[in-house]
Amino acid sequence: MSNGLTRRTLLAAAAAAPLAAPLPLRAQGSARLVVVGGGFGGASAASFARRAYPWLAVTLVEPLTRFVTCPYGNLVLGGERRMEQITHSYDGLRARGVTVVHDRATAVDPAARTVRLAGGQTLAYDRLILAPGIALRWGGIEGYDEAASARMPHAWVPGDGTQMRTLRRMLEEMADGGVVGMAIPANPFRCPPGPYERISMIAHYLKRHKPRSKILALDAKEGFSKQPLFQEGWAALYGGMIEWVPASRDGKVVKVDPAGMVLETEFGTKHRVAVANVIPPQRAADIAAPFADASGWVQVDPTTFEARTAPGVHVVGDANNGAPMPKSGYVANSTAKQAVASAAALLRGERPPEPVYFNTCYSHVGEEYGISVVNIFRVGPQGIAEVPDSGGISPRGSLPDQRRLEALYADAWYSSIMRDMFG
């Protein structure tokens, strides 16, 4: 095992450990923490709050009764996982003492410190954690609306898993020799390496079952996360099956025709495909939108993750503009714990702890072929900044043992973070 991989593994373990909490000064349930959103940020916040601060009464609001993860969804497309393996219950949070309310939050009143639910209930809070994730910018690509997503699935907001199942079924039904077209958005968006892992896993499926097929990846950017490692893996595993087209070579999709299965790029090139996976531009989910700026994302304090425009409302996960940190599940988990620790400290009139944020992102390129990137971030005079020489990416080259180990580490990371969130 290389020193770099050892450091990456140790950093991942450190990031998964809960932040140290001060001794509780109040009786259990004397302060109300409401968490909106039951994904990586919200479930992490609720779970950590109950374990570290038993004097907090924690309520989680989430409309879905089960959580389907975006991470490892690409392995479902590749045939390496089943949907039930990436679907998780909230029963573990209930067992930890979290009150789970399956309803949709429709409005937040920061002045009154209340959250209104679609079912008519109003929840009062002392501190609020918003972790609602993203909303898709319908119309951000001409012709791509919610109706079009039934024909050209995005599979980027997991929901109940329908989109992922639809894309998987379309791949299965496609004739050998068909072209799978992908539209990839400009930054920022959820999970920067996600589209490229998806390319890898679809290629993995096609190589086994439809070897004459191709993938056309049309990208609105000039480069992407872990690009040299992905492209090295594509060349080694899939030959010429994958064509990636950057924006400068007319890769930006600006219009779609779902009926004709056509992706049209910026300079007017029309690509007719057999299956289309369109990942549109994104913004903060609706419940957080009132606190967002013109970028579509919520500006937050880098230490407490309080929204700049809403004191007492901490926004974690993909909905905030926490750049340069990526919108990843690991960052959501890490910042959720800091937001909870900050909320607890502020409720007791104390100074929030100094944060250290972690990101570890594994990607599967093929069977027993994993790659990763690690980052550590601190808050400096200019806001959040990456700590120099603190992380890095997997080494390049023909390293089958290393790739196999990183695939195993990826599986261990997924299992560990699910236990951290759900028990």
C-alpha cells in the first residue's frame, strides 16, 4: 500500500468520527433542533445531534419514507448493485431518539422560528438545519422539463428511485450498437465526479451485454474531477467505446427533443441517440430558495453554516455555496456535524468550535477498479480554503492492486457512512 493511500484512508476515518462535543448543560429535550431533509446532510445532522447532544430534542422532516442514495446509484446502472442495496430506512434514526416526520416542509419563518409542513402542521424550533439538497433547473436546457425527464431521465435526484430504474430499463432495452448520449452540466452541480463514474459504469454494462454500443458524453465544461484517472481507466477497460466532448469542441447541450431523442449542442450540431441521460443545471431546493442569492445557492457563514440572510438557519449539503468544497455526500456529512456543533454552542451562549472539513470521494471505473480524491479544508481570512498538500488523488499508472484496494475502500466508505447516518 502506498503512503498516499494510507494517508487517504486515515483521513477518511478521521472525517467519519464525530466532532468532540462539550458536556451537556441542559436536560434532554430542553432545546428544539429541527432538521429538514433526510439525505446525507440531514440524516448526518440528526444522527450526530442525538449522539453528541442528548439535551437536544431532534425532529427530522422528510417526505420520503426511504432514502435512495445517489452514491452507488451508478453501480446499479452498471449491474453491480441492486436498488434495494442503496435504499435505506429511517428506523435507525428513530431508534436513536430522533422524531421522524414524513411530510414536506413548505416554508420557513426565521423571525418566528417555525417551519410549515404541507400537511398543515407547524414546527417550532430553536435552531434549524436545512439540508434539502438540489432542485433541477427545468428549462435550463431548452425543451428539458419534468415531462421530458420521463423520456430522457436525469437520475440525478434519487427520489423513490423511479428515475434510476427508468434509465436502467432503457439501457437494457436498447439494441446492441445503440448510442447512449449524456448531457453534463457546467459547475457547480451535485457530485462533480458523478457523471464520469456514470459513464464508466454504463460502459461496464455495455461491454458485457452490448459491446457494439457507444457512449457520447457531451460536456458543458473543459475538464472534470479526476479526469486523468478516469480517462486512463476508460482507455484500459473500454477501448474506443467512450467519446467525451468538452465545451470547446461543441460539447455544451443547449436544446433537447425528447420525441426524436435528439441532443442539440451550442453550435447547432444535432445528435440522435438511442438512450439519453440529461443532467440539467441545478440550484438549491425550493425550501432553501428564499435564502439563496442570484447564483441559486445559499451563502453561508463558513464556520457555523448559518445562512447569511437567516440567522438561526444552518444550511448544509448541496444547497449552500460552500465553494471550494464540492457538493459531495462526504462534505454534507462533515459540514452537518459542524453545523450541529455550532448550533449547540450558540444555544448555550458559547463560541462555535473551529472547523475542519473533509472530503473523500471514491469512484468506480470498472469491476475492482476504484479511484479517489481527498481534500481537507479550513476557514481562513478569505473564507473556506483547501489546506495545502493535505490530500490528493490516486496515483496514475497500471496499478491493479491499488485499483482493487480502492474499490474495496469505496465499499467500506459507503457502508461506514450509512451506519453513521442511519445506525
